Amino acid sequence: MMRVPTLYVAVLTCIFATGWMGQTSADLPPIETSAIISAPPAKVWDAFTTNEGAKSWMVSQADIQLKIGAIWRTKYGPKGTLGDDGTIFNELLSFDPGRMYSIRIQKPPAGFPFMNVYRDMWTVVYFEPVEGGKTRVTLRAHGFKDNEESRKFRSFFEVGDKYTLDMLAKHFDKKSKSVTH
């Protein structure tokens, strides 16, 4: 039988008790928004993680690469070019092909109203197969603090995440619906 050193147990207890890993008592709960999309996981995955897929429903310009540390550049409007002050820069933190990816805003577009809090937040996107060749997409946005700007930022993403999944559902099938928790 292997014995775990007492110091190791004490350090782990301290980490979990103080919130060094995950949410702390000063954090607001994550936002979780899900939708059942009328398309198989591979097609939905491509709609988020390829240039052509993202441009087919979400943004007018995209430079997306599936590589840890890659900077995903996107623009909602057709004016300007990728890299200008209207570009959103997201860093790809992790991915499990076809199942999940996580991103964090590296640089928001000019005029973004939450400049003091965006660095605290990250989003994980999950893709889960469901019956009938459909996909459950779940967006979980984390890192919101209990202060005025972060609460407003959280509200902004609650609305934005629901809108994003509604647009994705509309792209694949008008019968898909999203649910915010």
C-alpha cells in the first residue's frame, strides 16, 4: 500500500480550501448556455473552429487555427481588415478535437466597455452528440468577479452567449433552441 506524504495532503487541502484551483468565494458562478443543434458534432465543431465554418454563420472575417496558443482573429462586420482596431483576438487555451475548446480574450476590439475585467474571463465550449444526429453545444463562461464592472460584463455575456447559440441554431435548423442556466 502506498502512503501519501502528509505535506502533500496538507498542500492539496490548502489549494482546494483557498480556491487556488477554480472558483473562489469572490467569484460569481459561471454562465452556462446550451442548445441542441440539428447537425452532427463534426459539422457543428467545424462551424466554430474553421475559417469557412465561422464565416458561414457568426463573423464576416476569420483567421482560426487549431493550435494551442494560436490567436483567433475575428471581425463581425465586413469593413476593415483582420488585425485592425475592430478585430477580436482570442487565444486558444486548450482543445480536445470534436469535443471541446477553451479561449480567452487576448485583445478586445476598440471601444470595448469592459477593459478592466476581460482578462479574468475565459470560455469553454463543449460539443456532445445527442440522439437523432444532433449536437448539444454548451458555452461555459468563467472568471467573473463580484464587482460592478464584472457583473455588467457577465450580463453582457449572458445575452451574447444566448444570441450566439440562437444564431448557430438558426444556421442549422430553425427548430433548435438555447437555454441559459
